[in-house]
Amino acid sequence: MGRSKIPLLLEGVPVGRGSDESIIQNSEFKMENIDFKFSVPIQIKMSDLDPFNHVNNGIQCHYFDYGRSAYFEHVFQEPIDWSTFDLVLVHVDLDFHNGVEFNDKIVCCSKVTEIGHKSFKMVQQLVDEKTGIVKTTCHSVICGFDRQTHQSIPLQEKYVKQLTVES
């Protein structure tokens, strides 16, 4: 059976970014494209696998949640109390570059890329620790959140300072 003219997965490249020629030329999309200062290992479980023996795409969202939480605890230098934490995830999008398989040794790398008045942007990647190949990329927006009014609020100054140091 030959290759499809419209591949679902390209080797190391997000589908739909740029022309087909640039996608093919940049097929080695590696971690060194972004200077990450934080990463956390991810444990893959059998229950994470889909019928194709790849980690289910929805499960990868959980990996990014875990990486984001670990990043916040690292940056803010304290455990997160989720009942009072005044940041909330308001946007997330993922690009699946390569399938994550059960025996892959992956890490979740996290970095803040922009900080605004009420929100900040993050980029995260699931990366094969052995090869440096990016498996999945996540872009997200996190904003300040008032738990009483359920409205966005300006970021606390202490968050801005701590996130700026880590960026």
C-alpha cells in the first residue's frame, strides 16, 4: 500500500503550517527551536494508549496540564492550592507532530512566551528525551481569574515578576 497524498502525520511537523514544501523541508522539528528552562518527565501508562498503540490525543492534554502545574509550582516556589489559585486556562491548541508510543521516554517542556496585563501565553512540548524529536506542541493562554465574580482580573504583580524571571 502506497503513501497517501494527504498524510495525517508528517515526521516532526505540524500539519497545516506553511506550504507543503516548507513542511517537508522542515521535517526535523526539534526541541532546540525554543529555549526551554523547565521540563518534567511524563510516565506513560497502558491505559493512555489508543487502538493504534499511540498515546491518545486527549491524554496528551493531561500531560500538558501536569507539565503546566509542575511549571507553576517551580516558578512560584510553592505547592498550588487549586481551590484558591487565581489563574485559569482560557485557551489551548495542540499540534500532533509524531505519535507518542508506550516505550517513548518523553518530557514535557514548558515556557512562558508573552506576559500581558491580564494574561500570559505559554508554549509546551512533549519531547522524546533520547532523540530530541518533538512529539506534540501545545500553545495556551492563562489569565487572572476572580473566583468570586468569575471574571478575568489583572495578573498579580508577584506572578508577573516570577514568570518574567523564568521566561
